[in-house]
Amino acid sequence: MTDPARILEATAGGLALASAGALAYAVRVPSCSWLAPSVCRGASTRPAIALTFADGPSESTSELLEILARYGAPSTFFQCGVNVRRLPGVAREVASAGHEIGNHSDSHPLLALKSPGFIYRELTAAQEAIEHATGIRPRHFRAPYGARWFGLRAAQQRLGLSGVMWSTIALDWKMQTGAVVSRLLHGATRGAILCLHDGRVLEHRPDIRVTLQAVREVLPKLLDQGFHFEKVTDILCPTKS
Ligand SMILES: [Zn+2]
């Protein structure tokens, strides 16, 4: 005979599992906006791609800027406040090259399980560091590790930030150049937002050779395919000419 207590237990277990799954989805899936509004791709009205770089500025950012300038590729840099305070001159260099600067938190923590106050302070400290160094107040925020959490929605709202995830992540911090290149080429569609890294979290002098080489290889190929590059603000606008 079936024991009602066991049925109840199994049902509760199933519900807990289902809600844990739903929460994991909300925290990590780039297209999900349950915990904070965010976009993961731009308008498909033009053959445009947004290149985005997170975790900078770093000692190697300048080398990346040279490559982007060579191919006329305005991009978006999601910077961390700690890195901006360490390398304010590099943050300024990014801004004066005409790229867009977004907020990637202050110290790159995993926001999951953190309090709303902690989340707000992280976003605020990065806004202040970036504005102090570059004169620019970011309008976009990318969550560290792509993880959103309760309280992020309100923090974004108070600071006038909109969330930006990605349509393709390069995995440039852990894969070889060939694999990164093929991920990026595969993800190159109208309105794509590609996520790469010009830093490695808060590391000093990070090794970003894979990122640099992948960008060198991918940019001319995408231009040949008829794509052009837009900053995040631009690619989100469907009527930009
Ligand atoms: Zn990051």
C-alpha cells in the first residue's frame, strides 16, 4: 500500500527540485529577465554585431584597442571598479578611442545569495570609479559570471542601468584560440552580442593572448561576411541607420 507521507515527501522533493531549477535558470540563463531586466541580443534590422569585452581594464587592453582601431570596430567594455581604480589611464584610453563603457560591478563578486544592499553598493562603486576616471556614467550593466540575483533589479533601476548579457560567450578565458574563433563565427548573426574579456576578473597583468588572437582572426572574417560593428547602445536601437 502507498504511504501518503511518502507521496507527500516525494511531491515536496519534486517541487523543491523544480523551483531550484527555475531559480538556476533565472540566475544564469542569458535570455532570462526574471531577476533583473536584461537583453541578450540587439536589433536584427542591420548586419551589425556588438563586440563586448568584460573584466577590464587590464595591462593588455591597449593592445586590443589597436586591433579594434585597425578594423574600425567600436565596441563596449564592461569594466570593474577595482580595475578602473588600478588603471584609470587605460579606462580613459578606452573612452577616448570612442568605445562605450559599461558597469561590470566593482569587485566582480558572484551576486547570487548577496543582499540587495551589497549588490547596490557594488554597482554604485563601479559607477563612481568609471565616472571619476573617464567622465562617463555607464548606462549598461553586465553581471559578473552572468549571475543575477534578488535586489539587482532595484539597483539597476536606481542607477539608471539596463542589463546586458550576450548571445554568444567566447569562453576566451579557458579555451584555445581555434575554439574561441569558431564559437564567435558560429554566433555571428544580425544583432549578436558577443562576450569576450580584456581582463581576467581582477588579475594583474592577465594573459589575454587567446582573446587578442581570436579578435585578430575574427574581425576581418566578419567584415568579409558583410557585418559591421556597433556599440551596445546602438545595436539595441532598431531604427539606427
Ligand atoms: Zn566578468
